[in-house]
Amino acid sequence: MTEPLVSIRDLRVAFHGMPALRGIDLDVAPGEAVGLVGESGCGKSVTWLAALGLLPGTATVGGSVKLQGQELLHAAPTVLDRVRGGRIAMIFQDPASALNPVKKVGVQVAEALRLHRGLEGAAAEAEVLRLFDQVGIPDAKRRIHIYPHEMSGGQNQRVMIAMALAGQPELLVADEPTTALDATIQAQILDLLRRLQQETGMALVLISHDLGVVAEMCRRVCVMYAGRIVEESPSEALFAHPRHPYTQGLLAALPDMVGPRRRLEAIPGGVPEPWNMPPGCAFAPRCDRATPECGAGMPGFVPVGPAHQAACIHVQPATVPA
């Protein structure tokens, strides 16, 4: 088995003593595309902000995050400065707030080139132009000299992707990269990410609420709920045969593209707040299969198929052929 590029073990995060992550285990292999899905507040973004040391000082972080054997949690700032933007890059869902409004976009990408690759002057400008061409920004020679407010949301997101690629990362974490964009631009950005991954061989972690996007982009999917991964599977198996009740609820809320129209089935209630976490399975108060046993303890993973596991006491384990 290929050694993981990133290995996360028992990652826990609390804010002011209230748990936000409750033990995340996740591996990302070199060149792999992994999707993280779940409702807002489930801990998808916090997982990677914690892994990269980007949470505020009020957060208490425990566990382990290793990049090819190198521990990142509580690592020295000099180590993290080389990793962030260099070996691991992250793009955010709102490029307008992620870019500096008083600096020209070309200058901001050139700064990443200086920090991670030591390029300056004419060499840096030439590489900025190449990156702008690579991510599909038209008229790159003119646009490197304008400010973020002079560009559309889709173009700013392409600038963010160019900045992420500046350090030639081995892993790109895309946090809701198409949320603020219209449908046409969303498709263009996703096509761009897919093409860049194929061209560069980098791994991709896609954080999204859009199950359709994840199904198209990712080979493996992790479903998160209330600070835990509750189901993990190859994407085809997950969407064909979801096993955890929460995953089934998410898919039941999607409209069918073919066949007769039907009423969508919403999951009742909402994600519990960290200070009001139910005992045992956090999804039990919203689950139509819940029994008193669900509150007895936090369920562990049950293998339900090849590379497919779900954290629910009611799922039937896969049978092992004799």
C-alpha cells in the first residue's frame, strides 16, 4: 500500500472547552482526490485549519497530523511556513475576502513565488503570467496589474488557485471553492481543478455541500457529522449504497434528475451544538432508526464493503467469503 501523503489520527479540537472535532482519522494518498461532505457545522473546514495550524489561540488541538512522517501539529512556525502554501495549499470559498484588496493580484501571486520558490523580479513576473495562463485568466499581461475589486468572482477564484499553485503543492485543499459562484462559473472552476490535478499529479481534498460535485470529482468520500467521520467509502459505492442513516438522509434530500417527481425528504432538526452534544451517537436525535442502545456509547466503524465503513450500530457488517 502506498504510504499516505497526509495521515491524520485522533484529531480533536475544542473552543473554550467545547468540542468541535471528536477524533478524526483520515489518510490522503499522493495524487488522490478525497471529498469531505456534510452540513455546515460538522467540522469539515476546521479539520484542515487545525491540520495546518490556522486556528485561533482559543482552540485546543490534540492528536496527530503527519505529512509523510513529519508531525505538523504544534510544529515550529518555521516548519509550518514551509508547509503552508508550499507542500500543502488551501483555497477558500470567498476569494474576495481571502485576497488583499489594496494589493494588485499579480503582486500577491508573486509574493507566494518569492516565499516558496525564491523567485523575484522578471523571473517572478514571467511565472505569474504562466500561472495566470494555466488557470485560464484571459489577457494575463494586463490583469496582473489590477486589483481584486476589478475582477469578477470567478476570476478572483482563479487568482486564488494560481496563488495556491505557485508553491507547487503536493496537496490542494479546496474549501467550498464554488459556493459564491453562479452555475456556469462553478462548472468552469471544477473543470479547471480536475485538469490541474491531472497535469500536476497533486492530491486534492474537496470540501463541499454539493454531493453531485463530490461524486464527479472524487474517488473517495468521507461523510462528516458533529465533528466525526461517520461513513467513508469509494464514491461509487457510497452513492449507490449509502449505509449510514445520515448519508441516506443527505441523498434523500437530492432531487432525481430522471423519473417521476417526488417530494424531497428533509432530515429533521439540525446539527447539535458542541455544548449540547447528545450521549452516544450524535445523529440519534434526528434518526428514524434510533433505539435506546444508540445513546449507550459512541459507535465505532463497521466494515460494510470493500474500503467502505460506517459508524452505526444498526448497519450489517459485510460478510467475509469462506
